[in-house]
Amino acid sequence: MSGDHTELMVELRALTLAALDRLEPMLEPLLERAAEAAGETPGTAGQADPAGSGAAVSGSSPAPSGCKWCPVCALAALARGEQHDLLTLLASQAVALLALIRALLEQHGQRPGPDGDDGGIGGVGDGEPPPPRPRGFVPIVVRVEDNR
């Protein structure tokens, strides 16, 4: 039975790594757009020229229409290939989460089993027997005090 669990853990680890490898390229364009947007001076994107010509300030793209935190507007901006605050936040959080998952997988990766095979994952089959459990009845003393 522990062999089945070991095989399952190996397959889950491989599946997770494959999913991480496919998700990272999808998030890179969003992060690149977020980095480009962070390079702009705050508050100048899409503002009119101070000379009054009505032209946008040079070097800045027009501000996307819609609200900043609406998921519908975020999906519309994603479909148009535009930058949106919610997409930027989600992309940065997703990259941090992917890095955390990858670090956890590396930290708790495969360990050689007791016979030298790679059958142990996360403490299963790592050569050390589990600590013994107490067997039988263990009495518990309970004291009830009356504070009247």
C-alpha cells in the first residue's frame, strides 16, 4: 500500500512541475507589461498636454477606460491586450505563488528510499521507521474544582 502512495506522490509531483512549466510563460507577458507601466511617472498616463493642445503627454499610452478593480473590465483588457491593475496584481501574486510551490517541491523533493531507490517522497520511505505509538489504555487524570 505504501508503494501505491509513493507512486502517487511521484506522479503528483511530476504533474505539478509540468503545470508550473506551462503557467510561467503565460504570466510573463503580463509581468512585462506591468514592468513597463511601472516605469511611467505616476499620474501622467493619458493626461493632456500642459500646453493645452489636447495631445497626450509624450511617452505615455492612453489610460484604459473602465474601473481599476472590476473583473469584467480586467477580462476585457486581457482580451484587448491592454494593461489593467487587477491583471497586474494577479500576475505578480501568481508568480510569487508559483515560485513558492517550486521552492517547496525542491525542498521536499525525492529522497532515496531505504534500499537506495528513489521511492521516498516527503518522509515516506526515507529509511527511518516512524516513531512508536503508545499501545493500550492511557489513563487521564481530570480535576474539577468548584469555585462557588
